[in-house]
Amino acid sequence: MIHPQIAAFARLANGAQLPQRKIEGASTLLARTVHSIEYDAIHDEISVPQGFAGAVLTFRGDSSGEVAPLRVIQGPKTQIGDPSRLATDPANNEIYVPLGSRVLVFPREGNGNIAPTRILEGPDTQLGAGALAVDALHNLLIAVGNPGGGGPSRGTQILMFDRTASGNAKPLRVVGGPKTKLTTTGGPFTIYAPKGRILVPIRGDIPTSEMMAPDSFLGVWNESDNGDVAPHWTIGGPRGVFEMIRGVAVNAKYKEVIVSDKRLNAVLTFSVPEIF
């Protein structure tokens, strides 16, 4: 079984290096089902979903060792259920939790058994949200997932909403179709707001007899895209470097894109200044 932990490495770490610090142990309430992690650079906080407990855990950014969460959103009023992913909006002090055909929004400093401040759901939303990102600069909520059901899946779309959308709101723009190559998403995606970039890990079609897909890649779209639009940039591709791509992050200061791969059990860093 995977040992539940949040590990921090030096930016220039390479090869089989040990983490500089780890958040781990029973008091952290972490479980092996943590499938996304969000860092809030404004408030220096780390937030993760906890699927077994139906909770959102938030830690101080400098936490190390067996430390308790700073805050825990959990309980029947939250309607959280079994969260796999989340997104944070530090500029507007909100946390977003995607649950398939619903998106729940909570105050960033929320703690305990609290109700969502708003819920986005309904047939017009086309939601099947497997992952979310918030662009506070352009006032957008962006969802990636399958409109036919919950979680990342084949037939994936990128849906762009007004950030404060609630109820049965229609997306402002939808990216989807054969040219996009949006098949099975790899996990959490990210954005680079200053240039309006959307970076999505695509796992491709994974054979049932294998734990890898030869067509895994990272695709980059623009927030202005709408319809069946091919990615403007790709990293990886048919029999490329990735085997089971999972998550992605950007380090804008150094114009780097950081990608994790589950089968390689590795974090790969690419220099791609053209995206920035």
C-alpha cells in the first residue's frame, strides 16, 4: 500500500533524491486516496481532498512531520461525499470540490460541518467534472471531465464558466471533439492565467491488460478556444516519454512545466518558454 504523505523536494532535485520534508502520520488524517494537491501561494497553505473521510484538509505551507490539519471541512452539511479532486481560489478565498455532475464551493477559511456557499449543477452545465481550476484574473471556473458522468473519462471536454456560476448555468465555451484528442484525462490539470493557458494531462486509451498507454501526452489550449480545437502545444505523444501521465503544475518564474507519471513513478520537468 502507498504510504500517505505530502513530500516536498528541491526545485532542482534530480534522480533518486530524498524529500526535504514530509507531512505524514496518523495526525495528518491523510489517506492513500489523495488524488490532487493545491498550494495557495497567497496564504502559504496546502489543501487536499480526503476521499475515505469525505473531507477537505488544509495544512500550513511550512508543515513538516506528523501535524494536524489547520482546518477540516467535513460532515453531512458539506454534501462532499467522496472527493477526489479540488481547486482553490486564494484571490477570492474559495475552495471548489468537483463531484461529477456537481461542483460545491466553500469559503477558504471554512472549518467543520459547513454547507456550500453555492452549487453548480444541472443538465445545462454539461458537467462531468473530474478536475477543476480557477482563473481569478479572467474570472473563470474551468472544468475537465466527461459530460456523460462523473470523473475523468473518454469523451472528455473542457468547460469554461463564469467563476461565480451557480445552479443550472451554461458554460461560456466548450472545447471537445476528435481534433482535441481529449480522451481519458490523466488527473488534475492546471492553468497559466497571465496568458490564458489550460494544460491538461491526457492518458489516452489504456489497454485493460496493461498499466500504460503509448499515446499519453500533455496538451495546452487557450481559454479563448471554443469547439473542436486541436491543442496548440503538446509534450509527449505516441510512444513518447510518458507511460501513465497524472498531474501537471507550472513554475512560471523559471518557465517550466512539471508533470508526474504514475507508471514511471517520477516527476518530470520541462523547459517550455513558448507557453509563458
